[in-house]
Amino acid sequence: MLQRNELDFKGQNIYVGIDVHLKSWTVTILTETQPHKTFSQPPKPEVLFGYLEKHFPNGSYHSAYEAGFSGFWAHYRLMSLGINNIVINPADVPTTQKEQYHKNDPVDSRKIAKALRSGLLTPIHILGSETMEDRSLVRTRSTLVKDMTRFKVRIKSFLFFFGINYPEYFENTRTHWSRNFMQWLKEIKLETWSGRAALDMLIWEAENQRQLLLEIDKKIRVLCRSDRYKQNVELLQTVPGIGITNAVVFITQIENVERFRTIDDLASYVGLVPTSHSSGEKENKGEMTFRGQKILKSMLVESAWVAVRIDTALSLSYNTYIKRMQPNKAIIRIARKLLNRMYYTLKNKRPYQMGIVGQNL
């Protein structure tokens, strides 16, 4: 009579560290007590799940990979397959000096797996798939705006290169890119047809880019009127300096303000907290931390410059700050106050009352 010894890892945890690349994944698998294997595989969660099921049937699978270019599609897929996955900030993975100087894909996957097994990894927040797609629309607009700026610079560089001066009624840069300005560009006389063709192509690029921006602005306004965003966008627009675009940028970046227990947690997430160094009884505060959401930080600083011109309380604070620091440092503090106001309005579902000097925000 033959005896069958079937593998059964029920009740046991299996830990997987994944170093994600475009064409392959480097995977390290550890059991609770010993290493199993480090290998490369196609970038497909189903392949990994099939391997785990074959070699560790009925086990409890846990995996981690670093946030990066690949986004979160792998996370969603791994979770749907029953693998408890987390995505981590690369800077948060414990690393030895030896690992820093002998860095390669197997080393990276092994240190992720070891840190996962030791419970040393803190996952980042993963936005829902719908929010991710909404955010992609908003980020696409940002990309188009940057491209539009490049097209404008190319046209102005062309004019400067050939010594073409603006007419007197276009000396003020605020008049540039109006319909009359674009018409003037089309009527500029050049010596050859080739020069005229070059300028026409640049103008064509700018006009097409403007049309794309108009189209995406319409789509963003439709998004803002949807049930998912309408109330919060309207609330945020009561905060000085926050328009419809900045409001939807903020919401699609944080998804849900309720996940931040305090305003300090949100400020830390955005990156509007100073670095600190303490030794003994001394504690020194430094510049703003390099960590955080660059998109939100930039948006808040941009909005803060608008807010100090229209909100009495923020204007008073700004004028006080610049007496003892540079304007660019003062505006960072105003951006933090602006963030406080945004947090308050969303958390309490109450519009912001502008200009209340004594308000502790």
C-alpha cells in the first residue's frame, strides 16, 4: 500500500519580496523559519500565485513591493488572487551598508522579504481604482499645461532668434496669447517660405494644445459635478485661493480626509512639516521635509500666493512673517494655514468663513 504525503501549509505564513521591473520581477520567498528561493519571473501576478499554490498549498501568502513607475495594478491583482500585498515607500526599507554598496535585484527582493517577515514595513495608502483613474485625468491636465508652456517658449524663442519685436500694443505680457496676438503671429512677414512654415508649425502646435486644454477642462468640470466630488469641491472652493481645479487635485490625491486623524497627519503626508534634529535637551527645526506629495505641496504654495491677497487673516499672518523671514519661507507657513482650512472644511462639512483673524486655523 502506497503512502501519500501531501504538502499542507495551512496556518503558516509565506513571505514574498518583489523587485518590480518592466519586463520581469525578481522574487524572494521566505517561510517563517527559513529562505526558500530567489528567482526571476514574468511580471504577472498569476505566475507568482501559481508558484505559491504549487509549493506552499493552503499557506497564508504575504507580499510587498516598492512604489514606483508600475503604479498599483499589481497590488490590485495580487489582492484579488488572495495574496495579502502591501506597497511600500522605497526609502522605508531597512538597508545595511553592504546592501547599499552591493545593490542588485536579488538583494533588493531579499531585503524586502526579510523586512516583511520581521514586521518592519509600513504600507503606503493605496487609492481605490476609481480614484486612481480620476486622478489620471487631473494629472493629464497638468501635463498638458506644461506642454503648452513649452510651446509658448518655443514661439517666443523663434521671434527672439530672428529679431522680431512685439508691436507696442503687445509689449505687456498679459496681452500675449490672446486671439489678436495669435493673429499677429500668423501675419508676421519672413524672408522665405521655409521660415514662415516653421513658425506656422509652432503656432499650430500651440493652438491644438489650447484646444486640448479646453476639452480636458470640460471633462474635469463634469467630474467635479459628479456625486463623488460635488459636495467636497464646493466646500473647498470656499477656501481662499482654491478654485475648482485645485480642489479636485486635492481630493483625488488624498481620496478621503477621514483617513487622517489630525491635521498634523495630513501635513506630514503633504510634506508641510519641518525636518528636526534633537540631541539631549536641544531640538533644532530645519527646512521642510523632502518627503511628501510634491503635487499637493506645489499646489498649496501656488494657492497661498493668491490667498494672501484676498483673505484678511492670511494677509495679516504673511505680513507678520516677512518681518523676520524671507517671503519664500513665509509663504510656506501660509500654505500650511491654507491646508488647515481645507482640512477643517472637509472634516466638518462646513464652508470656510473668510477673513476671521482670530480663527485658530
